[in-house]
Amino acid sequence: MDWLSLANRVLDGGEITDNEALAILNCPDDELLLLLQGAYRIRKTYYGNKVKLNMIMNAKSGLCPENCGYCSQSSISTASVPTYKMVNKDTILQGAKRAYESKIGTYCIVASGRGSSDKEIDIVVSAVKEIKEIYGLKVCACLGILKPEQALRLKEAGVDRYNHNINTSKEHHPHITTSHTYDDRVRTVETVKEVGMSPCSGVIIGMKETKQDVIAMARSLKALDADSIPINFLHAIDGTPLEGTKELHPRYCLKVLALFRYTNPTKEIRISGGREVNLRSLQPLGLYAANSIFVGDYLTTAGQEKHADFQMLEDLGFEIDFAPASYAR
């Protein structure tokens, strides 16, 4: 496969075929750098050498009634994780201050659960108004399944982006959770778009899905027109149904990132949870396809030390994209 020619076709407005998508995931290891060169050509066209940084505030932990097989916070998990109700406004503001001082442009407020109560939305709305006024950060909220009126309140408060991952393909979804449907997730993304927030939706790779499932995920997110696509690589946690699952290796993870770049050329591709565990020493190469990462800890697992992430970006010669302002959709 001529990966640069494929990249040029994508840049000319073409789409890759299912056979080409499968070829990316099956790319011989001795062609991996050529595959990434093509992905980088696409990435550089739209994002140059800039990298968007994101930080998570785990605003509500555990206590979730859902039965998602990957999640340490679910009702069926026996993992030992912190459990607490929605934190107060001041705690959310303190996190925003840390993000601003670290030049992290997008502050992500995340809460466990199927969806948030109106009282929990009140706390987020109040905090976001002050975050926008004081720090001007881009704010992404991830509060579960949204009612239209809740989505509108978040939009009016200044939330720029809302995350609700599809997580896996529609076909594989029942193998991961049965307490909500794939269509429930899609419906929330559509609700977000209807009120004018920027939609963020991504996936978790390594949950015993097929390569065809991975291709279906990339295509589904293209159809949803998700502006930001977080790619999580399963960090299997003891006490969850996926405990002990270790299907991934760093080279395959890079091929997945390349697939999402070739399929969704103009979108923010973010290397997310499981980056450190699964990409390991090849983490820097991932940024030749992706243009965004999380900095710091995730929800219930530790991330790489912040200074190591900044050193990695400096060594790559990449520039941190830090310009506090709202997303324009």
C-alpha cells in the first residue's frame, strides 16, 4: 500500500474504503513509519505541530448504577475506587486554576452515573460561569445521558464541548453493557449538537472487539461529525468483567490512531486513557497521528507525570496549543 498516496487522496476529499481501513490495521510493522508519515501529512495540514492539552476533574466518583464491563465505577465492579458525590463549586474552580497555570487549554468536568440530576447540573453551571469569566478556558463536560433542557443550560453557561463516548461499535455494544443502548449514547451526542455545543465522542480499544468493529467505530464517529475523538486503550482494572484482558501492543495502537486520522482527517484525535500502559515507549509516535492528549490522572487510574508529558512535547518539537477562548462550531 502506498500510504502517502492514500493520505493525499484523503486530503483531496476522498474517503478510504473498508479494505484500505483493514489494511491500515493490518499494516506490516516494517511499514509502520510510512503509515504514520501519511497520517502526519494529514494531521499537519489541519493542525500543524500544535498539540491540544486536556485535564480531567473527576467531579463525582463511583456510585454508578450502570453495568459497563470496562469501568471500575460501575455497579458490577468490585474494584476499590474512591466514591463521592458531586464536589462543590470551589473544588471545580480549584481544578480550573491548576489547568490554567499548567497551560492546559481544555478543562474536562466529568461525573459518574447514568446522568446528572438538576442539582448536579446547577453546581456545574455555576462553576462554568466563573471559569469562563476568570480563566477563559475551554470547558468540556461529561455528565452522562443528557436531557435537552440540561444540555441547553450547559450551553448557556458557557460549556464549549460535551463528551459522550460511543465506546465501541453498535454490534459489539451488548457485549460491553446492557444497562443502556448504543442508540442512547448516539441520542445524547445529537442532543449536544442540537443546542450548539461541540460534540466529543470516542472509543475504547481492546475490549475483545474485532478489527471490523474498530473500522465501524471510526466510520460511526465520522457520521456523527464528532469534533473531538478521544481514543482510549483499555487499561483493564481488577474487579471489572474485563479484568486481565491484554489484547493490545504498542504498534497496533499506533495503527488504530492512524486509522482514525485517515478516516476523520479534520477532527481532533486525542490519545486518552490507557496511553501510558499500552503505547509505552512509543507514546511520542502517537502524536504524529493524534493532535491532543490528556495530561495528569484519569478518572480512577494514574497518568504519566506531567513533566514527562511536557518533556515529550518539547523533544518532539511540538507546540502546546494554549489560547483560552471558546470553540467556534
